[in-house]
Amino acid sequence: GTGRDLLAQLLYGSRISFMVAILTTFTSLTIGFFVGIIGGYFRGRVDGYLGRFTDFLLAFPAFFMIVALSEPMVGRIEQAGIAQGNGARIVFLIIFLSFFGWPGFSRLIRSQVLSLREREFVTAAQAMGASRRRIILKELVPNLWAPVIVVVSLSLPAYIAAEATFSFLGVGVQAPASTFGLVLSDAVGYWREDPAYLLIPSVLLIAIVLSLNLLGDAIRDALDPKAGR
């Protein structure tokens, strides 16, 4: 054996993985939500500028950019005094995953807003003289919860897997801390002598990702008024 408690490693590592996933999802969704609403509602030149910037970010090879910029950016974060060591690496992952993650959210929200903008209740609110702020907050935002829930349910497991991937590659959190990626990376050297050391974390990571997806589907169906009871 390795002399280390696998359960303790996974429990400790899951805190970091979930923290990165939750903060990244919240940050990406917040940026994408506002940009999507602004572009979808105002359309025209505003939507054009935002759309081109979104296309520019979507065209970036995000995976390779994160790998290439990891060391210099972590050093900058440490020099700025924001965080040190693994804390700086966590901050780096959250910032860069959010930076490359919000354009996809923005596109989804924008498409929903473009559809809702032509609906009768929005037209009626405009005819009654409602302000843009009221139309956005009272008419559009309440009708965007379903796609937001779908995005959250898909993003949380995706970011947990992304954090595990980057930590496995040595870009994310490093020892002596523990995450799913670090446990899997360490287990590779022992898979012949102790297959369970590799199998247990892998199965647990799959179970977490699958359960979050199923939970998101269940919440979406429960809140969808068009779903059959």
C-alpha cells in the first residue's frame, strides 16, 4: 500500500473539486447571464459587438491556453499577493475556466431572450409603457430559470471533471493537497499492484458526475410547467 488513507484523500480532495466547480459555474453563469440578456434584448449593434467578442473567445483553444499559461499566471497571482501555492493555482483555474466558460452560457441565454422578446406578454408590457428595466427583471428573467438550471446541472459535473483533468496533468492543484486528479495520477503507478487504488476514485468520480446530471434533469422536469405529471 501507499501508507495513505484513500477515503481521507477523496473526502479532502472532493472539497477542492466542488469549490472550484461551484465558484466557476457561478462566475461563468453570472457573466454569461448578463451578456446574454443585454445582447438578446437590445440586439442591433450591441448584440453584434458582443457576438463577435463571444465568437473570438469560443475560437480560442481553451485547454491548451490554460496549460500554457498556468505557470506564468500562477506566478503573477502569487506576486500580487492574492494567494500562494495551491491557493494561487485554484484561483487561476477558477478565473480561466470562467473566462472561457461564459460564452457558451451567453449564447444559450441570448437565444432564449430573443425568443421571449417576441412573446405576447413582453409586447403587452411594452405597449403599457413598462421600462426596459422592468421588462428585463419582471418579464424576461423569471422565464429563464429552466435553461439556467440545465446549464448549472451540466456545468457542475463538467467543471469537476475539468479540475480533475488539469490536476492529473500537473496544471492544477499539486501535492501535498489532494483532489480526484491527483489521486488518479498517483494511482497510475500502482495500478498493477493495487487496481482498487485506481478503480475506486474513477468509479466515484463517474458516480458524482452522473448523479449531478440526473439531479439537474429531475429539477428541470419538476419546474417545467409543460412537462407531463
